[in-house]
Amino acid sequence: MKHEITVTVNGTKHTAEVESRALLVHFIRDVLNLTGTHIGCDTSQCGACTLLLNGQAVKSCTILAAQVDGKEITTIEGLATDGNLHPVQEGFWQEHGLQCGFCTPGMIMSSVDLLGRIPNPDEQQIRHNLEGNLCRCTGYQNIVKSVQFASKKMSGAAGDD
Amino acid sequence: MYPAEFDYHRPGSVADAIKLLQDNPEAKLLAGGHSLLPVMKLRLAQPTALIDISSLSELSGVSEDGDALVIGANTTYHDLMNSSVIKNKLPVLAEASDLVGDVQVRNKGTIGGAAAHADPASDLPAVLLALNAEFKTVGPSGEKTHKATDFFVDMFTTTLEPEEVLTEIRIPDVSSVASATYLKFAHPASGYAIVGIAAVKTGSGEVRAAVTGSVPIAVRLSAVESEISGKDLSDDNIAAAAEKATEGMDFVGDIHASDEYRAHLTKVYTKRALKKIAG
């Protein structure tokens, strides 16, 4: 059974036919060739496949492509504007928030969701809100610093300390 | 991993969803999908059709009806945490929701899905039991209302019939709740409840408590309730009541925690929850 879906991804409207059982992450990676969204565990635990669906962080390995008809998606490729990194991306760069980098796209998308809800989170709030993203390098310390950098930058006090 | 093949339907109303359930006896309803899709990917479940009710607006929203709160089955954990009505009237529901899974799960998972799935380690069933929640279901023979104590039958089993849809959850007598809490000992990796205790104290001194995680299905702690209700919530009375938390109960054991350990934790968390509502 196939379904026609129309979905806006990173500001561009796409129409495609998808099978009932096609997962959103496969549609994003294999149909739209947006391979920044990673598949880690494929069992809804690691968060590497996190993207924003209508502005909310979701695990795209646990959503059907057919379910996103008419919705808006932002992936890691959609964060930078005019060649300038998003403040969260810049935070991960400045604070060395990645080691192997596999979890990074998902970590960044969850951090964007977090800072949208809680602009100035404390460390405990950052850790609680990133529980759905696993870093197998265990580089959480610098991930927290990266989010703190972004939080400062986004609230206007550029992370210059 | 792909699930086995199935047909995907997105009905425009609850009535259409019921028709689809009647036409597809092996179908499953899809709400948040965060319990269903993972087991389908592992091929532990292979429904022939999914009926996606996640965008039915008639199942969304939180509203007040006199002294009751009416919560649409599609209300997500995220919505519960951010609803001003919930935060003002029944903050325990928002606090318990914040302990479920992770952000991505809370953005998709729904209160109706949690109730209908009846996972023995799910958090909200204990809270809904302690709040005396009522569950409204709609099916081919019309509407029914179930008390929480009747709704949860066994592990992954409720009174919901195959052709019925859980539409709303109603919390009655909200103003009678003087204090309420939900405490859990979470599995450190999965976050699921090894044990979770919900406790409610009413203005007239009634105490209601329920347990999840350590038992086959969330259930009221009736021996604890009858020991403490109407009494002063002193440390001694609380300790005596918490000792009753294992009375007449069967506990589950697995590689994460033995039944003996879960029984012990049930007493410990019952005591902590009662102390919390004592204020």
C-alpha cells in the first residue's frame, strides 16, 4: 500500500510516494538524501535520528513517513543560515562537543528543542533534557558546555568567556 | 529495521476509526507509536493494518468540566507538562509526565496510549489509579465509562474491546485533592519504573495509593489505604502503613531486579510517597 505525502523539509516542499511501513528516517536519508540524520540503534533509544517535526524533537526511526504528510521538518542540514552555523552548532564546535561525531546531529537537534523551551537551562536541566540522546564516546561534559555556550549566545551575551 | 507489511489508514473521525477496526480485525490503533512501532520493527507484533488516530482533533486537549478535568486521549506527555490547567489543578500529572522516557518520547507519547497499552512499567497508570480516573471508550455499541480500578486488568491488558477507541480520561473531584505525588525508582538505562508509587491525600483525610513497575499491572495499594486513611500522617502511622504495601501482592522479578527486591522497594517508596503527601 502506497501513500502520497507532501512534507516541507528545511523549507522546501517535497511530494513523494511512500510505502505504509517506510520509516521517516529512511525517507529523509534514502529519498531526500539528507544523510546528516543518522541511524544508530534503530530501537528508539539512542536519539541519533532526532529531527524536528513541527518544531519538536522526535526520533525519526519511530515514526512512519506516511504520518508526516502536511507537516514541517527541520534536519541538521537546515540549521545553518547563509553559511553561518546555528548557535548550537557553533557551541559544539567551540566547546569540542563531539568526539567521533556520530551522535552529534541528534544531540544538536535535541539541544535546539531544549533551548526553544528553556532558554537558560541549568546543568541538571540540560542533562535531563538530553536523556534521549546517547553518546557512546561518553563526551557528555563538553556537550553540556556546548549547550551552555549556545544558550549564552542565543540570549545575546555572546559566548566570549 | 522495517516492520512487516501493513496497510496504513488515517481516519477523519473516531466513528471512521471504529469502522476501520471492524473491517480490519487484526488492526492496531496508532497514537504516539513509541511502544507499538518498536515491537513491530522487531516483528513481535505484526498487525495487518495501522489506524492512525494521532491527528484526530476530537481526541486532543485538556478542559475543565465542573470539578472534573477532561483529558483527550491524544494528549501527549509534553502537552500535559505544558498545560496551564494541569499545572494549576493537578501538577502531579505534569510532574509524573516529566519522568516518562525522554524528551523525544514525551513529544510523541500520549496519555491514552499509555493507558491502553497497559505496560506494567508505565508511570501514568499508577497516577491515574490514585486519582480515581475514569476512562471513556467508544465502540460499535456506543460509549462506556470505566473506573481505573476496572480498566487495568493485567499486563498489557485492559477492558478495552478490540473494536473500541479510548477517547478521554476524566479526573473527577479535582478540588478534593489536597496533595499528590508520584515517586519512582527508575531503571538507570531505560528509565522504566522498577517501582513507582503514586499517592493522593484528599481534604477529608482519605489516602489513595497505587503502585506500578514492581507488579504485573498497576494496582491500588488497598491494604496501605485502609491502614492509613483517616489517621494522622505521623511517621509511625506512615511506617505501619508502608509495611502493608506487600500484603496480598504478587511481585515481578527479572534480570533487572528480583521480586524480593521489588517488594522491598515498594515498601520504601510507599513510605517516601506518604511522607511527601503528609507535607
